[in-house]
Amino acid sequence: MPWPLIDRPSIQLGALKAYLARHEPRVTVRCHHPYLGVAETLGVELYRFIASDLWLSETLYAGLLFPECAEGQRAVARRRLRKAPGDPDPAEVVESLHGHLERFVAQPHWEETRLVGFSVCFHQLFSTLAAARRLKRRWPHLAVVLGGSACTGRVGRELLTRFPEVDFLVTGEGERSLLGLCRNLAGKTPDLPGGVMTREGEGGGACEEIDDLAELPLPDYRDFFAELSEGLGARMPLKVVLPVEFSRGCAWRKCRFCNLNLQWRGCRSKSASQVAEEVMELARRHLCLDFTFTDNLLPPAEAERFFAEISRSGKDLRFFAEIRAGISLRRLKGFRAGGLATVQAGIEALSNSLLARMGKGTTVMDNVLLMRNALEAGVELKGNLIVEFPGSTDQEAAETAAALDVLICFPPLDIATFFLGFGSPMAADPAAFGIRRTPPHRTAQRIMPRDLARCHPFLILGHEGDRSAQRARWREVRRKVAAWQRLYRGRKSTPFDPPPLSFRDGGDFLVIRQELPGGSVLHHRLRGRSREIYLALRQPLDLDRLLARFPGGTRESFVRFLEELTRKRLLFQDQGKWLALAVPWW
Ligand code: SF4
């Protein structure tokens, strides 16, 4: 259901269809991607605008479920649609969604369908429930099952209780539970499998995860391409990006704000050769060259083997993946050679005490090194800075703002305002972060009945504590990030121009080119030992290491030199270590 990105199929549906086809070939599975039809109905630009806003996207379908909250829904939709392309009328948008849903439900093949399953991730809950309600009304014989990361555990149980149109709910990994449910409905097994809930209780206990991901077949995306070619794709050729998965779960799993792993118990990974085979086959089958890894974190060692294999293939494939800071330049360059074009990294903060409280397990220096290395390796880095984190101090906000002054030599980060995730470690112990109360989210209370809002169905809690103080505290960081983004948008550079801070090595001297925010350019020259020290600092080093590596100088002369380069923003300094910021430009 809406609102996924329109340029890609659902890996959830593709994976489940392929798994059922392998284990129960007599079951016919048809995948639907109604978001393509909604994008066609609303227009791609408006669709994308709505899809980028959780509250707006859910509010527009909330009217089909809770007409008693119409006033609040209208107010939220009006305010959030204000900047939408084409200045749409909220009532007309809802009307269009309604019309699309009616057409979707009226398709004659539902008559011969036994079970309809919805995969529910972020932004898909109310569109799913609205579709389930209409399907059940029109075709009462249908059994309805929901599954996915947005209806796991307690939230899933609440949904089952409150929405009679949902018959079954899969909590956790879907493959084995859905297969077992199909067999049970076909009368082949007497009991429901693990991971399947009904209003009467749970099936055979907890969901059975697949230990060895080598058991998973290739996702089947053929229904997506058929649907695309008959509708949206016929009018508007899209570059399709195919989702692939290397691993499930997160090997780190310690970030205190994170609730991304509610549906997994463990972390498992495929082998590099399996993923390479899958990618090659998908590329061949669908004539696609672009892929996105759905992993929370790419498993670094296995990924290194994978990208080496892709690099050897000579194919121009491109990938997106999520990684963690701490990855070496050598490894990142290897990933790039195998097609890793864009990464999302959890930068989150530029204050060490804040990173520690978040449980990131990284330092500011790790983050800055990643930004530098990504630029040097030619990998686009997308990273967020979390602002208004509960309990953060004036000093932490000031440290962040000070770091930003230096980091403008790299492509800008984005701001992510903190939200309290249901099921996150923070939500389990809010007082430890200065959070006094966790009421339902204020917007949730306006668009749905209060008792439902109290179950936090979007996996977001409201929080009370130091919110207004945090808003004021982080204002300067927001301002600086906005200025940083403007600076990059306004840069008059071509792909052949160097980045704002780069160097060229003359063998026994170094020329560092530095663009200043106003557009003027400085050239710094470092000779002999100064050059060698700068090059050595492409890895963060402390003074003792430097003195050991470059004997003969006094501690004072080193400190003077390092501080001078730090003042000129050619070096970054943190916790007694220095890092050269300029990247080579050939
Ligand atoms: S934020 Fe990312 S790295 Fe941290 S626990 Fe969640 S999935 Fe893992």
C-alpha cells in the first residue's frame, strides 16, 4: 500500500512470493503494488511530497477509517499540504485516494482469492487498514493477514483487537509463518504456526526465523514490472532500483534511540557469492543496473568480498547501502570499485558525550574520518545529525556547532529532529534521559481515536521533559546546517572541479587548495617535513605518535604547527588527535 518510493518494488512481497512458490508451488500468489496507482492518480510530485511526511501520509487515509476525527484530520492535512506542489485541496486528495481504493477493491479476481496479505512498514498503516476494511466489506470470504516491521509484537496485538477486518497478524519474520498459515488455511496442518496471532491468541509460539539465509530464494519482482508497464511506467519511464538484502538484523544493536530491529531476534548474513549471484540474475532478468541494500548495516567483511566480485565482473552496477563509521579508506575504495555509489551512515552527533549517551559506539573523530574518506573514495555520503536529543546540554550543542564550522569542506549533513521510538531502549527507560512522561504523540491524538493513539500505532511516542529548552538549544545548529546546505547548492562547480578542500602532492611539497565560504580560494604550501606530517595525518594521530614518527622536533613546535593548521581549518582536532581534512585531487 502507499507510501513507498515509486521507483522500486517491495522486497517483502517479492521475497514472500518466491518463498511460497518454492515450498507450496500449488498456491497461486499475485503481488499488488497499489502505490503505483496512487502515484498515477495524484501525480508523481504530489505523491513524493506526501510520502516524505509520515503524519500527512497517514492522515490522508485516517479519514477513511475514523470519520469522527474529521476536524483534526482536516487541520493536520491542511497545514502539512500547504507547501505541496500544485497547492492541492486536502478534500480532493482524500477523494482521489478514496476513488483509487474503490477501484482496487472492485477487481474481480478477489472473488477467487482466499487470503490477502499486507506488508506494513512505515507510513503504510492506515492505507492498509482502509484497504482491509473495504476488501472485507466487499468480499467477506477473504481472510486478511498483516505483517511487517510496523505491526510487530504489542502494536500488532492491539491492531488485531481493534480492527475486526484483520484476521491474522504475523509478528516477526514472515516467510515460515506465512507458509504455515497458508497450509493451515488449506487444511494441511491442524495448528497455526509460530509468529501468527489471532484475536483468540497466538499460534505455535514465537516466529521461527530462518537461521541460514542461503535458504532464501531470489525475490520475485515480476508482478511489479507487469503492473508498472501497464500503468505509471507506460506514461513515465522510471529508472527502477531493485531492493536486495545481504543481512537481517543489526550487528551493533546498541543505539538507544533505535527501534529498527523489533522484528528480528538475531543478526544473520548471506554469503558474498550468494548476493553476487542474486544481483547478477536480477540485473539480467529485469535489465536493471541500480540496487539498494535493505540492510540496517552492510556486513563489512562479507561486503568487501561481494564488491570485489562485482568489480571483477566489469559490470557498471550501482548500489546504495547503510554503513557505520569506522570503515577504513581501503575498504571504502574497494566498495566504490564494486559500485557502491551512495551510503547512509548514522553520523547522528558531533559531540563525544552525546554519541556515548546515544550508545552509537563511535566518536566525533570516527564521523569526521568517514566524511573525509567517503569524499576521497568518491562515495556520496548521506548522514543525519539528530537535534533536540533529550538531556543534551548547552555544551554538546555548542561542540556540534563548532564542529560544523570546520566540516563545511565536506558535503552537508541533514537535520533529523529526535523522536521517541516505540520499543527503543530509551522508551524503556525514559527517566534516564530526562523524559518525564510519554503520552501519545500530539498529532496522533488529532487524527485517530484517543484509545488507539495510546497504543502508539506508528511506533512513535510523544515525550515531555526538556523539549522547549532543547528547541532553543539546537537552534544555532539548525541555522548552521541550513547555511551549509545553501552554500553547497550555490557552489558554482562542475564535476571536474575539486571539492572545497583538496590537495595535490608535488613530491617534496604539497599544495592545499581551500575554498572559503564567500567563494575566494586560498592555496597553502607545505614543504618537506610539514608535507610529510600532513600526509601522515590522513589517519588520526596524537602528539606522541607524531613525535615518535617524526623524531627531532620539540613538542612545542609540533603543537604550534598543528594548532596553526587547525586554526586555518586544514586539520580537525578532537580528544588530542588530529586529522588532515583535505582530500587528494588528481
Ligand atoms: S541505529 Fe542502526 S546501527 Fe544503531 S542499533 Fe539501530 S540499526 Fe543498529
